Amino acid sequence: MYAWLLPTIKAILPHVGTIITAAQPMFKSRKVDKASAGSDELILQDQISELQNAASQNASNIRELAEQLQQTVMTLERAAIENEKRYRRLTIVAGTALVCAVVSLGLWMST
């Protein structure tokens, strides 16, 4: 199993609810009747302010997700470096075992 998969899932899971609530529609439904047709400008101003609020909230959500992504990437890089060290160690151990086996075979053949 991939060693980095479990920590990545654990890092992402607490934020799934936040992402879902941020993705929900942010605009209120408008029921415009013919009597309030004169207040189109007021409705337009409300929609503009809602758009501005949505844009600022999206920017903060994107900033938070970028920070989390950066932390995840740093964690993955650390894990990759650690795995590289383990691989080198195992290669050295395997090489040493091979040399010992060849030497012991040579000693056995010479007797």
C-alpha cells in the first residue's frame, strides 16, 4: 500500500464539509413580482454586493486550500526523501549480503 495515501486522506477529510458548503449556491432566490419592477436597481445592487461577498469568500477559500496543498506537497516530499534513504540502505544491505554469499561460496569451493 502507498505510505503517503493514508496521511493525505487524513489531511483532506476534515475539510470536505467546508469545500461542500463553499460550493453550494450562494445567491438568494429572487421572486420578482410586477409590483416591485421599479426596484430593479435595488435588486441589482443587492446582487452586486452578493457577488462581491462571494468573490472575497472564494478568494479566502482558495488561499486556504493552497496552503493545505502546499503542506501536503511538503509532507509528500519528506516521505519521498525518507523512502529514498530506506532504498539506499536496503541496496547496501543486499549488496553486502551478495558479497558475503560470493565469498562464502568461494571459500567452500576452495576447501
